[in-house]
Amino acid sequence: MIPYRKGIETVSIYQRPETRPETRDGDQTRDRDQTETKRASSAKTLEFESQPIAKIERGLALEEKPTVSVYADGACEPNPGPGAWAFVVYWNGVELHSETGADLDTTNNRMELTAVFMALGWIAEHSPSKALLHSDSQYVVRGCNEWRRRWKAKGWKKGSADMPNADLWRELDGRLEARPINLVWVRGHSGR
């Protein structure tokens, strides 16, 4: 679910050959333009790494503000048993931050919830104005986006007992109330 970190290619959009203006020196001009584009992209990356996100965003027009993409995932093998969680933060195709953690006795859903909870903590601390949080867990995505308000209204109970993972849902609800964000579901193990 978490994107492969080594060798990530960023996609640049160039004009198709048939729409590119004709030049006398042909490929040399295109190569020079591509090199200049790469240098400008590298300069933006270096500028971003040396400044906090909020400081960078203050200097940009609204439509230019960067979107930070966060991918969160958790797993447990066997379930229940030992498990782990992780999240990775990307901006403009560059990995900015990652965190991981583990538990010797847990469940898959607890690790999925913990990954999103920790990612929301990072988002709150670094306060990017535009952030997309991705998870491959329908339980977590639909729980955060649709079900948690109903669960909260029922006191995090299922019948007379606490619902599963009620402690994590309460904490997650607190973070989502402080910084509302809709989670985006992505297909897990799809090779992307």
C-alpha cells in the first residue's frame, strides 16, 4: 500500500512532438528546456526541505499551494498477533517524512487505525493547508468519513459493551475534529 520509495519517478508534462514549436536546432533546444525544468524542480525541492510547510505556503497564491500526500498502512500476521504500522509523507513526488511502529500483540484493524492516527498527528503538527490521507482499509476510511459520528452519538457502544477499538476511535475522532480531513481509499497490494 505504501508507495515504493526508491526510484520514484515524477511525471513531467511536455508538449507532444507534433504540437512542439519548430526550432532550427531541434533536439538541442528541447534538451536544454528539459534540463532547465529539472533544475527549477530541484531548486523548489531544496527550498521546501529547508523551510517549514506553513512558511512556504504563506508565500504562495491559493491555487499554487502544495498538496501533501500521506499514505498510511498497518498489518498484522497472524491476526491477532504481532503487527506494525507506517505512514509516508510525499510532497511533489519527494518523500518528506516517514514513521513506523510495532506491537507484539495486536490486530490488523488496530494497526490500520494507529497508522492513520499517527499520520493525522503529523499533519496537525506541520499544518499543510492541503493534505490527502490515503489508506487501503475500508474500515478505517469509511469509519472516519461516514460512521464515526453515529458511533460517537451512541457512546462508542455496540449494545451494552464498548465497540471494538473504541479507545482508538475516540482518539482518532479527537484529531479529526481538530483538523477535519476526508480520507481517500486506495486499493491495497495493487502494485502502485
